[in-house]
Amino acid sequence: MDSTTDTPVGGVIATPSRSGRSRRRALGKLAWVAVTPLTAWAVVRLGGLERGSFPTQIMTLTPYAAAGSLVPLVLGLLARKKAVTVVAVATAVAFGFTVLPRAIGDGSATAAGEPFSMLTVNLFFGRGDAATVVGLVRRHRPDILNTQELTPAAVADLDAAGLKELMPYRVLEDDWGATGSGVFSSHPLTKLDGLFHPIGHNMPAVGMTLPGGARLQLVDVHTFTPLGPQITGWAEGLRALPSGPASGPFRILAGDFNASLDHAELRRLVARGYRDAGDASGGGLTPTWPANKRIPASITIDHVLADQRVSVRGYQVYDVPGSDHRAVLAQLSLPASR
């Protein structure tokens, strides 16, 4: 309790108890302990300074660090310590600047132009449930189904579930293991060779013309993971992807990037002429991996990147039993060619 003393002029002086001062001192120290690593994290994220495999991996957890940055702020306020409170406020604002826009969207959605939709899913060594995938195709009628970790057996399972009738056109580079990929479509496809030099798993590129006349190029992306020595190939794979064009056919990169928007390498790719469909729609914090495990999906590494001329009309994420990735459905709008 605080003690009080009568003064000669009739006033009362309140003296804080030692226990109160000790409690605030302890809270202040705890606030510093909590805010210091979070401030360093925010600096690394803002500056794109992550280096090496482990820092690159934990950078995907930035949205959770952003939520955690409120803890030292509360502790600093309770401790009534100005210095740590100021640092905690700056840290929380920095995190908010990097994370919150993904939950808001960029306001660019428009229904004008030719509609185009696509579904992309990593099938986890071909184990993703074919009936679920084909059910999503049947329900949403996407123009493209983009797949990674597509095995020959998975192709047979998808066709047996009805995909052959729904999407008879395809450019497949299926293979056993994680290497295989493939693009299925309800419209004729042309395989594009020489668009870029793939570094990673199979990444087929296709061209197509939609019924309304819009021309489109799509790359089925599946980079290496940034684990151990593979981080070099991961970074090189993202850098090797083609930039978004300012004219000519529209271009979309979609698939398993093994990267989140908290990675500097992915942000540099987006800055080369793209917008992320999740980010643009306000769904950019919806996690896509690891799915169907005891630990809920926690990070967002599956993306649809559309060139800057394309607007995003909708974005949804769906579970696929048997796969450790969630499927991403993006509804886009392609403006009339000039």
C-alpha cells in the first residue's frame, strides 16, 4: 500500500510503497526483455536483411511476431516506463506497416474486363484427395488448375474423378516425388519454351487465349525450400522467374513459392511487375501450410501473382485432404487489350 503524510498546510503527500515500485521495475525489465528481440525482428523485416536458412525460415512467422509486439507495449504502459514504451510503440507500428495491409487489400478490385479464375494446389507427392480437387473444379469452374508435386498416379486419379471431362487440355511434367507439376485447362493450351530458365522443381509455362480474346501466359511455380544448402537454389529460383510485362499477353505466376511476403526475395519478385492476389484482396494472411496436421496451417507460401494490369475480384483458400498444402482459388479480371 502507499503511505500518506499530513503536511503543515493541510495537504497530503502520497508515497508509493516499495512493493509498488518493485513491481513496476520488474515489469519494466520484462518489457525490455520482450521488446528487444521483436525490435530486431522488425528491423530485419523492414530492411529485408534476413540471411541464411534459419532466419529465412522464421521470417514466415512475422505476422505472429506482429501480434506479440503488443505484449511489451502493455508491459511498458503498466510499468510507466517511457523509454521502453516508446520503443514498443515504434516496433508495433513497424510490424503493423508490414503486416496489416495484407488483411485490408489494395482496393483495386473491379468487375470490368474478361473474367479469369484459377485454382492452384500442391498435391503432396500426389497424395492430395483427387475427388476434393475435382469437386472444387466442378463447383467453381476455374479456367486453369495448376498443380505441384503431381505424380503419374495422381494424374490417373484426377482423371478417374472426372477431371478429364472438365479440363481436357493439359501441359504435364508429372514425375514421382516432389518434382512433378502440371497445368490443366478447359481451354486449349500451348507449351511455352524459353520464357525463363526454371531453377527448382518442374515449372511448366503455358500460353492460352480466352474466349473473349485475352491472351495469357502462366507459370506453374514450385521453388526449392529454403532449408540448409537449398536456400541458394531457392533464392536463385525466385530471381529466375519472369517479370510482369507492361504490354502483350497477361502473365500469371502461381503455385508453391515456398516463400511468404515477409521474405525480401518474394517482395522483390512482386516488385518486378506483379500483385499478390491474397494481398490485393485482403486475404493475404490466410495460411496455406502445413494443412491437415495436428498443428494448424500457420504460414502463407502458396500464391497467385498476376501482372499489374490484372485486378483481383476474389480469393479463397480450401483444405484438400491428404495434402499438406491448402488450395488457392483466385478470381481475376483481365482488362481489354489496347
